[in-house]
Amino acid sequence: MRILVCIKQVPDTNEVKIDPKTNTLMREGVPSIINHDDKAAIEAALAIKESHDAEVIVMTMGPPQADYALREALAMGVDRVILLSSRAFAGADTWATSLTLAGAIRNMPAVDLIFCGRQAIDGDTAQVGPELAEHLDLPQVTYVQKIKSLSHNSIVVERGLEHGYEIVESSLPVVLTTVKELNVPRYPSMRGIVDAFDCNEVEVWNEKKVTVPVDQLGLDGSPTKVIRTFTPPAKSPGKVLEGINAREKAQRLALHLQQKNLI
Amino acid sequence: MSIVILNDKCTACGTCVDSCPFGAIDLQNEAARINDNICTGCNACVSACAFEAIINPETKEEKPEAQTAVYHGVWVFAEQREGHIMNIALELLGEGRKLADDLGVPLSALLLGHQIENKTEQLFSQGADSVYVLDNELLKEYRTESYAAAFVQAVKTYRPDIVLIGATNIGRDLAPRVACRLHTGLTADCTELAIDPEIKLLMQTRPAFGGNIMATITCPNHRPQMATVRPGVMKKLQQPADSSKGKKILVPFDTSKVNIRTTVREIVQAAGKIVNLEEAQIIVSGGRGLGQKEGFALIEEAAVALGGVVGASRAAVDAGWIPHSHQVGQTGKTVSPKLYIACGISGAIQHQAGMSKSGTIVAINKNPDAPIFQLADFGVVGDLYQVLPALIEEIRALQNLAHQA
């Protein structure tokens, strides 16, 4: 069995703060991490590798420094990593990104399972997984929160819903998008870390290695265009209620709420 | 793809350095310089520059191609589960009505399911001029492949200009599949939609970079223009519309080429009560400041006293104190109650993204510097374990007075 995991290196958006004076992003020291949902996808693939003797390939599209995320995946125990990186890929929206990933997948040996994280914490679109499935004409199951069983030609998973879940069976190959609640990703071993940064190769593929017309890549190939970005306007802060103790403050608050007909 | 800085116009003011979400710009030799390895071409610096010193040669003033003109009308996907129209569909009709009126075009709903024809009345009264119905046994329960096939057939036949879909666990599964097959753009989780009065394009504004910045996105040369919107973001019509003129259009569903490779074996409802945060008028939320799981008993007590429901921050959910279904924020629910009381929640930007549209916001927090106070209409600096019980008592006293009066 061969498993492909698509991951994204993202800035840890929880670490981003807004400068209250200038109302702009403070980026100093914001670390780059493997997106949480994607790390759950790597762990799921590695668990299957252990139980079903599979080869695990991890692929990402990104700038040269995304190499670091792939080495982290190697250290966790995956077999092969591929970095799709080229100026031609830059500025891609989800349509062009998924098309590029699909083009790369066509140029590798056939895979049985494709895992993607449900969504990235920097973009939050959750679109690349389903669009990848569409480009490859494969079935998809999104919001996978549990893998119940796997055979050589089918898989049964739990797909999360707003108030519960559904149990879905799919034929293979299939695209699954995972949520971080699926598992607890392993830590890389010391040996894994040393090997990943010393020995193992990161293959870098550019536009010549993916089967996609050049005009459909990157910004040019993207149907959507970002025309403006801005920092949300800061609201003027309201009133901090004074009082000698908690009771007095609570009384004032209750009166304010009553005046607004909220009580 | 390359952003260009015109050195003769650049004053090295540094505005672009701050505007770049990716840290790709620095100042060197009295001018800004872009690191092409980091730049994603997002254009944030282009709009930030006050001196027109930054240009993106690849952003042409793009005129919609001729074929986009044949696309006409605004569509809303009327998501239903077990025959019940989801509230998000009605919210989208409210928003779609405004967009359709701005464009002077009809508003339609797309209804997919089995034995659901009787649901059209509700859609008419919520603003739809017409409803396209695909009624087929294959559409009884949601499956990606049957729904995507039906959706695409309807769009290809009737060519709407704009399609709005709810960002539910079903909508977010379906919309990208449909957009991709139609080779068009899709903008996720929009918080604001508007029609540009000159070029008539749909301006889609959404949070990006984890909610730290907002981006306005268009889809100039592909149709339809597709967007998803999370539940609770848009408003239903205030007054029901006249439903007597609504037009029902039954659309045949050609199932011959539909290849369904997944089977839903079972649908399991979560135990416990369903929390309907999106429609709640009053929400009392607890966060990390509660310190322990048991703190939610106090939050619940306050919520009950006010006739509201319990929300939570991600920190409280991650700590295992309360199920994810209560989470408010970027990775939880978007809410807009009349009253939102945040207790022990510092107010990270991700939390704000889910609750900043609330009518009145109250913050109770020990830390006077917590960002939540920037957003709150009323702030109480103090220990929530002292403030909240006192507040509950006050609320009950005021309610009793009101009863006696």
C-alpha cells in the first residue's frame, strides 16, 4: 500500500499579535510549524504504515524554507518527501494549488490513500483537499475524525458533523481530509531527527516535474484575485466599570444591562 | 509573479514593511526591498503604499471576458437535512436578496433532496424569486458525488452569476468540489459581500492569516462567482416576502454518469443537548481563566439566569473542560447574540473573529491588559469567581422586581 500525505507549512497564527499602536501585525519571532490538521494526517499514515506495511510519501508546495517541515515529517518516520517549489507556483489560490498537487501525483507511482489536513490555520479554506479529489476524479471524505477499518480496496471512517458524525465507507483510492482530533501525533525520535537533517534527501520538483499547463499555475492560473488586504479596524474600547469590590462592579454592570433591556 | 518597487517614488516610510503579512519586505539603502522567496504576491503592500511606489505588473485591470456576460442571477444553495431547510440557507437568502437587488437580477434557491418539493414555500417567503428543485432518491441523504453532480448540472443549465453556499460541514465538502468541476473560484467563509457598483463584480471579504487580516477577493474571469458564508454571519429577511409569485422550476437530474463511490452506513447524533450558539440571543462564555472544568457550572448558572446558552474559548475546549460544539471563534462557531459575556477569556484574535459582531459585549477578566477589554462595551476587572456570583444575584433581584411591578 502506498500513502501520500499533503501538508502545509504555516506561521503559527496563535503567536501573531497586533501592535495596538499601529494596528498592524507583529511578526517578529512567529515560528513556522506543520499545520495541526496536517500533522494528524501524517500520524494517521504512519499508524497505517505500522499495521499494513505501507510506504508513506509526504508532499508540500511552498517556498524553499518549507524544506524544514518535510524534514520534520522525515524525522517522524515517513519514507519519502517531495517539495513542490518554483516561482511559477507562487501566488496560487486553492484551485491552482490543488491542480499543481494533482499534476505531481500523476507523476508518481499509484497511491491508494491520499491524506490532507482539513484546513490550514493561515488560510482556513478547507478547499484544497476536495479540489484535489476533483482534479484526480477520486472520492473524498472530509472531516475524518476516526479511522475504523481499512482493507486493500476500501476504508471505513467517521466523518464529523456539527452535532455528531456519520460512518462512511469508501472505495480506494480516496482523498481523506483529517481533523486534528483524529490522533495525537508522535514526537520524532532522536535518531529520526539526526537522519532527517543529515542524510535524507528532500526531492524538489519544479513546474517541469508536474503535468500542468504553465498558464494554469500560480497566480496566473488562479480564478480568484486578492484585490485588497487590510487590518480589521480596531473598535474604540468601552467602559471599564469601577467599584470598590466585585459586588459593586456587578451591580453597576447589571444596571447597564438592564438599561439596554438585556435583563 | 513579482511585485515591483519603484525606487524613485519610494520614501522608505516603512508602511509596506508593516503591511506585509509574510514579513517579505525590509528597508535597505533608503528604499523598500521585497524578498521574492517569501513574497506570495498578495498585493497587501500595493494597497498600503501611500506613494504609489509599489506595483504588481501582473494585476491588470481585468475586464470580465465576454462569456461571463451570459451568467445571470444570484443563487443560494438551500441546504436541507432530513427535509428541514437549514437556517444558514435562510440567512443566505437575506444576503442574496440585497446582492440581487443591487444587480437588478432575480434571486433563486437551489434545492436538492428527495420528496422535498413542499419546502419551496419557505424559500419564497424568505426572499427567493424562484426555486430550482432536483428531486431524486439519490439525493435523499448528502453524499459528495451525487450532490456535486446535481449541483453542476443545474449551474451548467441555468448559468447563475453568483452562487452562495453555507460553510457547514456539508457545504464545505460540496462547494470546493462543485467550484473545481466548474473551473471557477471559491472564496471561503466570507464575512462581507457586496457588488462593486462600477464593474459589477462580487467583492468577497474574508478573514485571512488566522483572522489577523482581512482580504477582499474577486473572481473576475470565471463564472459563477462562488462564496461560502458561515452560519450566524448574515441576517435573514426582517419581514417575510410575498411568496405567491414564487416560481418553482423542476430540473431533471441525469443520473447516468453519476459515480458514487462512498456509502453512508450510519448517522450518529451526538449525545447531550444540541447547542445552538449561532441563533442564541445571549451567550455566556468561559475561557482559560476558569482554571478548571468545574468553572463551567458557574458559567451555566449565569447563562440560565439570563436565559442564554454557554459558549467557550478554544483554550477551554482544548483543556477538555467542555465539548467543541460550544467553541466560539475562528475554528469554532461565529455568533452574533444581543449580549455576549466573556468570562476569563483573554480575547485572542481567533476568538474575536467569532464574536465581534455581538450587540453588547461584556468582559470579565483579572488582567486589565487582556485584549478582550479593547472590544468590550463594558469591562469588569476582577476575579470571575467573585464577580459572576454577584452578577447572578443582581440579575435575579432585578428580574424579581420586574415580576412584582
